[in-house]
Amino acid sequence: MAKMSNEVAVSPIVATLVLIVVAVIGAVAVGTIMGTFSTSVQKQANAQQAASASQTEILVDGSWLGVVAEQNIATDFEKINPGINVNVQGGGGAVGVESVAMGMADIGAVHSQNSSQNTIISSQNSNPTDSNYQNLYFMQVGGRGIVFIQDQSGVAVPNNVVSASDINTLYSNVAADGTEKGIANNFSVTTNVTVFQYPPGRFPNQAVFFWAGLPQYWNGGNSNAPNAVVEYLGPDMLLAVQAGSASHPAFGYIDDGLVFGGDSTSNTTVPGIKIVDVATGTGTYVPTQTNVKNALHDWEYGYAQDTTSGPNYPQALLGGNYLVTKALIPSAFTGNRVTTVGTSAASSEVIAFINFAKSPGEASAWNNGGMYSLYDFM
């Protein structure tokens, strides 16, 4: 029994020593574990910081009407260039040029009509002594044509043909509520027609109003009629006109590719609208995509109306799409073509994006936005 008592007496001491040893080893183990965990977290944080630091943002600012196409191109570019984020914003073509000149954007998206209304040239002419505006690199990436549309009822324009004088009368006489109650010539004179336009300063406004003999930045009588002014993008115009009917006819204008569903070869219009023919002193022009592309080709090379392919489409309703950066060697136009290529001062990532935007693989992005790539009409 004594032996057993002795064993019982020693056991608490042993137990205590064991606990101390376990505590010490445990502390060391916990420290080791925590150290390992801390190191792991630190490595992960460092990796995240490195990834964040390597993230490159390209800011594209400019024309509202090119935003859809440019966003699609940006998505495609980001997929094959991890670590690059392309941020596309609207603001207007002139804002795009200004943002680049002032160093607030990497790329300016500009959609200009012709030499007399070219947004790039106009911006440079307005700032003749400012090197920020004079030292610009620009590349053409596509083109566009503006066409007139009415709702499917055909009540607004019974014969489905308009002239420049019709458009002048229409937008000059439009009522404050956005309706026209007594349109002359080819328009209905018995039914109120809702006349839609874009906000002031948009490229289609400039093309249409200039062609019709109105100031290119003319606000129109419906500037105080929110129901008659669509938002910034072409799909908004399409939806507005599609909503028209025989009892409430609608009329507007839009990039022609949108009325053909973004297919650069189809001449079948989307449901709910009719595309309107255009009458001029030299004949009536049917705005098929083939005719518009032929007209863009003549416009691009400085040929007179209908020179190379017979009657096509009025050149005054056409325009080019350009991307602008700062330059080491400035680009220059001859007529509507960029004949002095110049050298960009932008980063390699920015230049890569511009080249990507004009590549054959991105032609469909421009088409889906209602416009044409260079490969469609050059």
C-alpha cells in the first residue's frame, strides 16, 4: 500500500510537469502555426497589392453614340489582356478631343461628318496656339450613315420619302410638346406626328440639321419637350419610333445599321419601323446598306456624289469614326482621309487597344452598334 501511496503522491507532480511541457510545446506550436498563417496572409496581401499595382486602366471619353460599340470592343480586349481595364465614357466628340488635349483621357472617341464639320479640325481651329490641341494623333476606325425612320403605320410620311426642305420645315415648326400638327410637303397634314431628336450637339443632329439647312447645333422647338428628345444612344431612338402607331405616328433618324439589326449585309429592317427614302435634286436615294457603304467609300476618298458606283446615298448624311490620343508626330487629314498617320505619344497598351478596335475581328462590334468598320466600305 505504501508503494501505491507513493505513486499516488507523485502523480500530481508528474501531471503538473506534463501540463507545463504541453503548455510550452503548445505555445511554440501555436506560434509556429500563427507565424505560418501570418506569412501566408502577408504573401496573399502582397500578391493582391502586386496585382492591383499591375492593373492598367485605359480611359476612353467621347461620342455618346459610339459607346455601345466601344464597350463591346473593350470587353473583347480585356479578355485577351488580363490586367487591363478599359473604361468607356460618353460626353460628346468635342469632349473626347478636349479630354485628350487636357490629359484627362487616354483616348478620345470622335464621330465627325465632313471636313467642314470635322470635330477634330474644329477643335484644333478653335485652339490655334495651344500645342495640346495641335499635337494630336488620330486613326479612323470606321464610318456611319444616318437614315430617317417612321413607325410601321407609315402615317407620318405617307409616300415614305423626305427631302431636305421637308426636314427643315418639320424641325423648324415642331410644337413645344414635340408634335407637328401641320407638316407640309411629304408629311401628313391630318395627324399629329411626334418628332424625335437627340439632345443638342449629337452627331446625327449635326448631320441632319446641316443637310436640312439648319444650324448644326440647333436645339429645335422640342428642346423643352422631354417626350420628344430621346436619350444619348441610337437604341433609344429606335424604341421611341417603334412605339408609334397610326393614331400616334412617330418620326426620327438613326445610324442605319441599327435598323437592319446590326448585320452589315442585310437589308431587312427590324420590326416596327419603316426606313424612309431621301429625295434630292439629283434623284431619290434608297438607304440600303449597299448604297450607304458605296457612299461612304466615295466620301472617304473625296469622290463626288455617286462617282464610283452610281446613285448611292447623300454624303452629307455620312461620317467617320476616329480614335484620338496625344502625338509625338501629329496626324493630318486630306479631305476626309487620314493621310498623315503620325505617331502616338500614348502607352503601348493604349496603342494596342486602338489597333485592336480597327482590326477585322472587331468589325462586328461596330456593326452591332449600327456603324461600319473600315473593312465594310474601304
